[in-house]
Amino acid sequence: MSGALGLALAGCGTSASPLPGAGSSAQEIAMTAWIAGFQDAHPGVLASYDPVGSGSGREMFLNGAVLFAGSDAAMDAEELEQGAERCHGGDVVELPLYISPIAVAYNLSGLDAGHLNLRPETIAAIFNGDVTRWNDPAIAEANPGVELPDLQISPVNRSDDSGTTENFTEYLAEAAPEAWPHEPSETWPRSGTLSGTQTSGVITTLQAAEGTIGYADAAQVTEGLGTVAVGVGEEFVPFSPEAASAVVDVSPPAEDATELRLTIDLARDTEEAGTYPIVLVSYTIACSRYDSERDAENIQNLLTYIASEEGQQRAADPAVAGSAPISPALRERVANAVAQITAV
């Protein structure tokens, strides 16, 4: 889906106060629901969100094109430096308000198993082009009794810069370093692969041909695609909001986290039972200082709604985004950060 997602109540007209945002396409479904709920309480605000991808969203935020952004990766040091200028001498605010598993999805017909089991090193070898057939011994060993086809594996990746790609390659690099020789990156490190733009493009590419396998926000994996149960310690764990939330609970804050930047150092190589380590923590990015009281107030109200129990449950609905609600302790830290947003 392309273009801005916006909801406006009839009668707002030109008096509506604009609140533009852009970024992570993984957040698209949740953000649509959040904007709808927010505008029920704030009909005079015209909020919108353009799912252009995390990298483009951060760029639009830093150049002042939008008031907030969604990003599946935290800002780097250079971006934070630019953010101080964009935020009128204030700080960048990064809040982990969308927590969701990244599904490893595949297109194989005729399998009885609900999920294929794959160990981290096998997933890495597949996406690095070293395991190329679906009946490879590494796949068969983890799936006893499953009749695997002698069919070429066709990995699918994001073609655009993507926080989902950065999260996925970070998982591969940390959980299977011997099989994945690349650094984590928003840009896919290998050429000659099948690819799609944004999450929707990956799903479309997966659906187009049997034998494909790719990665995408779990909420957007459509019917007809299988998903991988990932090896964690001695067990295989399928994705779920509960398993995604569990890995966040065992993960420490990032080294450079602050009271405004609530960034997390995800434990990708955990062996903790019941955790699903291919998880996406998508941040809502804002400024601690805006150049108008109106913008500061609108951003505060939007972030407060998204972090609220009502907002989180709205996105957690399986019929909406199926995300994992943030914990009460994290909600309190978010509230403290939001309270520091002000005008110049």
C-alpha cells in the first residue's frame, strides 16, 4: 500500500491541525488503528502516516517534512546529532511502542506441518545462498516425518532500506555468526536475490512463486503462506505476541539509552524457553522540543494514546496487528518521556 494513511472527520476542513508522520511499513496497520482511536478523541487534528519505510521516515523527520516517524531501528549517532538541530536544540525521543515478531514465511504447498522447524544456522545458510534445496539434510533433520520437496529455495528480501531488514540481519549475525558473514544493515547485503519494496512487496513476491522464503512483519503474513518455528535452545518456537514480548522482557536497555530514548538491546541469541528472538521493536520518534505549542501538544496527545492500555490493546487485536502490548513498567517510562515534550 502506498500513499499517506490519514483519517479526518467531516467538517474539520481547513481548520484541522495537521499532524503528519511517516516511516516503518511494519507499523502501517497498527498506526492506522492508533490514528483512528486518537482522532475519536481529537477530531480537530488531521493525523496521517505514510508507510515509506524506516530509513525514509527518519530522513523525512530529520529534514522537517513530518512531525513524527516510525522506525524499526534506533537512530545512529550521526542521526541523533542531526536530530538536535531538527528538534530546535532539544533531543530526539525514541519510544518502543510497537513490538511484533518478524515471521520467516515460505510458500510451499502440500505440507501437513503447521510450521517448518529451522535452526538459526539453517535460516542464515538459506538467506546466504548456501542451502538451496527444500529437501536439504539440514532442513530434513529438524522436520522428521515431513515430506520435503526437491525444489529450489528462492530467498526474498526487502529492496528498500528497511528497519525490518536491519532487525532480521541483526538476528542472523548474532544467532548464527558462522553461517552469516555480513554485518547487520538496513540494506540487504547480497545481490541477485528476489526482492520486494516495503512489507507488501515482500508478501506479493512470496505469493507469486512456490519455493520462496522471506521475512516480514508477522501481522502482514497472509493466508496460504507457511511460517517457521525458530530454534531456541533445545526447542522450536513459532512466532506469537507472547513469545515476542518474552524476548523483550529478557533484553537489557541499549548502551546509549536515556530517559528520552528508550532503546533496547535485543537478546537475539537467547536460549530462554518460550522466547521468539526474531522480533521487531519499532520506535515512534519525535522531538522533545517543537517550534509551536500546537505541535508539541498534538504529539504529546498522540504518543499518550498510542502508549495507553486502550491504544496498545487496539493494535494487539489479532484482527488488527496482533502486536505485543508494552508492559506497565515501560508505559510509565514512556509517560515520563512524553511529559518532557515542550515548545521552544
